[in-house]
Amino acid sequence: MTKLKNWFIGLWNRLLNKTTIDEQIMETVADAKEKLQSVKEEFADVADELKDVMSAVKGKVTKSKLRSMTKAQLFEAAVKDHNIELDSTLNKTNLINKVYELYNK
């Protein structure tokens, strides 16, 4: 009877040891998920800050900056920033003036 009892106690202890490993794995997975979520949130914050920095670096739109752009870039800027499509028959000078007015309304 003692051998059988010792065998069951040994079996029970092995099962308990396995469940603690499983519990430790589950805790580690839960911690990893929490850390991943916080990293995602921090990454979103960094992306927002990066947009702010890029807009600050880009600076105020001036006519000299607009003159350095091509006509295609000017049309694209008008659509992208103001959702306005300008007439494609405009010459570059008139196009620059129109886009400048859009930014300085």
C-alpha cells in the first residue's frame, strides 16, 4: 500500500509541477500581450508627434516654395490639402497664385 501511495503522490506532484509551468506560460503570454498593447499605443503617439514635427519642418507655405514645385505638384497639393481641383489650363503663375490663396484664406 505504501508503494502505491507513494506512486500516486509522485504522480500528483508531477501534475502539479506541470500546471505551474502552464500557469507561468499563461502569465508570460498575458504580460507579453499587455506590453504589446502598450507598445502599439506608444507607437501611435510617436506617429502623431512625427506628423506634428513634419508639419513644423514643412513650415508655412510661401510663394517661393510654390514656385519650386511643378504644375503637377501644385494640382496635387490643391486636391490633397483643400479638396479643390483647379483648372488645368492655368499657366504656372496663375496656378501658384490660386494655390497660395487656398493656403492663406
